[in-house]
Amino acid sequence: MTLPSRERGLDLLRQMTRIRRFEERAAELYTVGKIRGFLHLYIGEEAVAVGAMQALTPDDNVVATYREHGQALARGIPPGAVMAEMYGKANGCSRGHGGSMHLFDVSRRFHGGHAIVGGGLPVAVGLALADALQKRAAVTACFFGDGAVAEGAFAESLNLAALWRLPVLFVCENNLYAMGTALARHQAQTDIVRKAEAAGVPGQAVDGMDVLAVEAAARLATAAVRAGQGPRLLEARTYRFRAHSMYDPDLYRAKEEIERWKASDPIGHFVAALRAEGLLVDADLAALEHAVAAEVDAAVAEAEAGPWEPVEDLLKDVYTAAERR
Amino acid sequence: MTKMTYRDAARSALRDALRGDPRVFLMGEDVGRYGGAFAVSHGLLAEFGPERVRDTPLSENTFVGAGVGAALGGMRPIVEVMTVNFSLLCLDQIVNNAATLRHMSGGQLSVPLVVRMATGAGRQLAAQHSHSLEGWYAHIPGIKVVAPGTADDARALLLAALREPDPVFVFEHAALYPMEGEVDATGGPGEIGRALVRRAGTDLTLITYGGSLPKTLAAAERLAGEGIEAEVIDLRSLRPLDTATILASIARTHRALVVDEGWRTGSFAAEVSAQIMERAFYDLDGPVQRLCSAEVPMPYARHLEDAALPQPATIAAAARAMLGRDG
């Protein structure tokens, strides 16, 4: 890999580390009951969100899945707003209505947080259609997992985006498991790029454990999308180090397989590469970890201090209030 | 007022919307070159071009979801789903996205999406093109559900739907498309959530909507010839439901028959009946009755289809029975 400047390198490392430490804390908070519902950790996959997000501008749209803490943080949603959302507090980024799986921040064009596998793809196509019809030069980045390729929405959405040459960047985070079912156990064709190409969407596979490789591929793909060449697909080959959710006993993966993937930890590898080039010294790493720990502490404090939405407001925002019309 | 068909009235609303608001566009299966499966959008492609009148692949879930996304992105999409039976293929986007996104995002998002679809039986299209599932949709908070039963409402309620900031589902009854009626062809939007008394009466209230409205009015005429004056309420909107108009009528007539083309079990008629029981029990002189479709997948043969549906004769018979006039 070609390394970026020290400043850029440290920024990418900080972003990945922030996601990792944030989620480690979230897992702890889950075990003590501060966070409930489903909690899907992204640990191991941080290079995908951080790398891909580098290719986006503030005018672009992001549509993500229920495993989206990484995308949310990389997109710039404040950690406190995400943590408060997981607490179910009114200062959460979805006012406590969504929880871990449904993070939203319209000011950052972050359109969820979709927990129906494949359900975000048609919405992404529509956001891109709206941009195209209004002559806005934005890209819609749509994240989804390998499980989603089994859904009709995958085939339908890729086709429609290609047919109408819409500005969508489809990012398949292939972590090899649809919950507990391995890709090869649910797909006859396991090459996701070939599936995309069959739908008329040019695709590229990339090492999803390498933040710079993901960034480079995402920049290339978004450049094509921005140039009006229609949608592109990026298949980021990655792995989640933790179980599917906090309920998952992880019986379907061999320990050796998990350990093998952990050896290519995106953060550890990137640290080693930066060190080897002399771009990072121990003091930098310590300072970075210290700063991230403080951010996570602050996020937790914000969540702890946040108010609960009054029950009287339960039915608010089922429909848009008259004054918002 | 101009005489025009329900179909032409719906088209006039589409045309006005497309002319009046550059954010409006129409998409769906065969809405463009074909002119719409029920010819509602005939001529619109020529007038507005392929950017705004968009033929889609047979991908209901994705083009409805794309409607959701386009609405989030600042457009005012009108999505046509060919029939209500096909809409089962896009229930995910409707129930899990269109209806939820506003609340689930903590009020950040609005989804100003209009979905139109043909509903109902009466054209011998059998069990995969003829059902009345609008009652299911009325179950879902976060969306609004309207069902025009007159040509004028085919226009007015569609225009109203386009003014809403939230998803509105417009159920156009397939058997009504050729029906002529007086239409205010330059009129503005109707009011969603307001039922109308289509015929005043004193002896009982017939509550209905959509494709059963003309049949119920015919039954009321028949009953009038026998000295029974039935009041006929056209719900027009299933969600929100105008219970005030229903309750006011029952306070006058003391009897209610709900006529609904949906199946009886778990029907929208059951909802109306329950609301009356909860809120007007002491106004009633007898139990609320329901006349619904027979609990059978809609058969093809004309005589069987006729027998499965509420008809003027069966509506009149049910009314007579409630008044002890079943001779």
C-alpha cells in the first residue's frame, strides 16, 4: 500500500480506533443493561466504513444497515448522539425511537439504519433518482452485507439503478456470513462482483481489511458515478470479529477461522504499516488512544445525562405535524 | 361541473399535479408507453416526457422503495402499483419504510409519497387480481388510506394525497374506472379524513366506501321505493377515519349496516362496527351489522363472483332485515 501523509494516516487510524473503542464500550454497557434490544458490532470491519466514507462529500447520501455504528461515526454523527440513541434517550440521533439499528441524521444525509436485510437498497435508488431529477451532483452510498445479495431487492435495485444510470455506490460488506449462514451455504454464485455485473453494474472486489485499499477503490468508483457513468459496486471482503449480535453464541464459525482473520486486523495492520514508514511512534498511538478514550467517555456521559422523551409525546411524529407541511 | 369518468378524473388530477409541481413524477409498471394498465395515465408520457412519466421493471418492492427514497430526496413521487394483489410484493417497503421512517428517525424525515393502486372485484379477474385489501393498509399507523367512490373524488382525493407530507395510499376501485359522474374539473383537493353523507335518510345508516358506494346508493333507492329511508355515508378515507360523521348519523337513525368489499373476518367493517359499539352503544336500536365479501378467493365465473360480493339486492335485504321488514 502507498501510505498517505502522516496527518491523513493518523486521521484514518483515529476514525477506526474511535469505532472500535466506542463499540467495545457499547458491548460493556450492554452487559450491564444500559443498552438493550439488538446490538450488532462492527468490530473487525472498521476499514470498510472509514475507507469508503473518505470518497464522499457532505452533499452525498448514506444508507446503511442495522450494523451501522461504524458508518454513523465515520459520517460524523457525534458519538454522544449515537450512544444516547442506544440508551434510548431523547438526545439520541433518532430521539430514542430507533436504537442501535436505526441511526438517522438528516443534517449529514445519513438515512438510516435499516434492519430489513436489503431494505435500504431501494431507498438508496430513490435518493439517487431524486438527485438525478433535481440535477444535484450527489452520490448515494448504500451499505449492505453479503446476506442482502439473496434478497430480491438486491437484484431489483441494481437493475433499476443501472437501467436509469443513477448515481449509486453500492458497497457490499462481505463478512462471509448472513447471520450464521455462510455465503457458500446460501448462494450458488458466491462472486458478488459477477452478480453485480450480471445486473449491468460494474463492480470491484477490494480487501476490506485495508483502509487505504478501500479508500482508493471507493474514490475510483465514486469518480465514475459522479462522471455520470451510472452505479458501481464495491465488494469489501471483510470479517466481523465478534458474534452477529449479543445473543449469538457463534457456533457456526471455527475458532481457527476467527483467529486467522484477526491476524489481519485492519487497525493493527494499519498501525504496523504507519510505524514501518516512520509515520507513527508509540507516543502518537498513546495520545490517540487517550483522545479516543476521552471521546468515548464523553459520549457515555452525554448518554447518561440525556433526558427520556416524555411518554406524552409517544404519538408525536407518527405523522408530520401540520406546521411542517 | 363536467361529466367525466372516474378514470378521466384521476388522470385530470395527475395532469394537474404534473403541470403544477416540478417535483411531481409518476412511475410504475406500464404507466408510460402502454398508458397504464387501466389507461389512467394515457397520454401523460407524450405530454410530460419519460423523465416524469417513468415505466418501471416488474420490481414492485424496489420501485415503491425508490418512491420512498425519492420522497426523502425532495421529490413528490406518485407510484402506481397495478393492482392491490401485486402490492403484496412491496409490503416491505410500505410497512417497514414508508410508514416507519418519520417516527423511527425521531421526526427528522417525512415521506411525501403517493401510491395509487386498483383494488376490488367485479371484472371476472379471479383470485389474483380482485381482492380488496385496503382494510389491511388502514391498520398501519404512519400512512393514510383513501378510497374514492365517485368520479369527483377520484380527482379530489388524489390531489389531496399530493398535498400530504406523509405517505398516502389511494385505492381506486377497478370496476369504477368507466363510471361517469359530475366532476369539478378545475376543483382543488378534497379533505382527507372527512366522510360525506351521500344520501340523507332517517331509518338506518349504510356505511360504505369505494366500489361498494354505487351499489349501496342503488340499494338505498330501492329501499326508498319501499318506504325505507336509508342514510348513506361514504367514508372516503379509511385512515384517518371520520368517526364523528358516523356517530352523528347513528344518533339520528339508531341503526348501522357496514358494507365493505373486504372479507368479513378482520375486515375494515369490523373496525367501523367496533368504533360504533364503543362510542354509540346507547344510540343503537339493534346490533351493528356487516355485509362483506364471501370468505373465498374471488372466483372467475360471473355468477360466482357476483354471489361473492355485496350487491344492491343483498344490501337492501340486509337493511330490511334490520328493520324487521324482511317480509
